[in-house]
Amino acid sequence: MPTAVTRRRVLMSADEIERAIARMAHQIVEPEDVQTGIILIGIRRGGEALARRLATKIGEIKGSPPDLGFLNINLYRDDDVARELPESEIRSQITGRSVVIVDDVLFTGRTVRAALDAVTDLGRPSAIRLAVLVDRGLRELPIQADYVGKLIPSSRREHIDVVLAPQTAASDEVVITEA
């Protein structure tokens, strides 16, 4: 009986990830409406480490880091994904502020849709933008990222894993696997 062969390929190295984060941080602070302050909201699990890294880099650029929060979107999902995640942690007021939702991979758009619902339940931001490290395409909803580390077209049978430490780490990588 033939066995399934899994192919694994590194798509982004630690250095490439670090450059992408630096570029995204500069892009995030460019718009005029963010000069009064932004809040980065990382989607729990995948977006947490990226949001922390972006906040650190923005702090280096502007002299002080932006407000930072984390969002558990499980209650807002429209699919059967059930995961145990820590509760949301958003201590800053979001009404009237620019919010940047942060996630590691943008795929179908369903996670981001859930995050949009969760954020608007917390208040009315002046703007909501989306930052992702990897945009893999294959959207099911009309959602587009404003800040993208790398566009990596993929197929549905492929899986993209992002290994990202909360602080700068040499072991960071983006890997694609195909069964």
C-alpha cells in the first residue's frame, strides 16, 4: 500500500520575516490618521506574536509603541472551528481610533470577518485595517489585507505554518506542507 508523502518547504527565513515586519511597521505608521495613535489587535493564536513584533518595531520607529490588544474570535466564527483560546485582552478604548487587526495568515477571510464583528462590538473605530504576514489567496469572502509581509499563492491541499516568537528569534520561519 502506498504511503502519503508530505513535502515541506521553507518559504520565508527568519531574516526575510524580520525584513517583512520592518516594512509592514513603516507602512502602518505612514497614514495621516494614525499619527494620533493606533491600536494593534492580534487575533489569538496566530496574530499574537506578529502583533507584539509589529508593536516593538513601531516603537523603534516612533519612539513609543502603540497600544496592543489580543482578540479571541471563537464566539464570532461561522464555521465549526472550536479551539480553547485565552480570553480577549483589549484594555484600550477603540472608539474613534485607528485599529489594525493582525493575523499570521490570510486565507479564506472567515477569521478576519469574525475579528471585524468582535472589534465593532467593542466600539466604533475611526478606521480598521488588516496586517498579515502571509496572504495565501483562495478567499471565500471579499476581504483584503492593507499590509502584507508576503503574498504566497497556494492550493487548498497545502498548509502554511508560521513559526514566530513574540520577540526577534532566529528560529522564525514560514513553511508550506503538501500531503
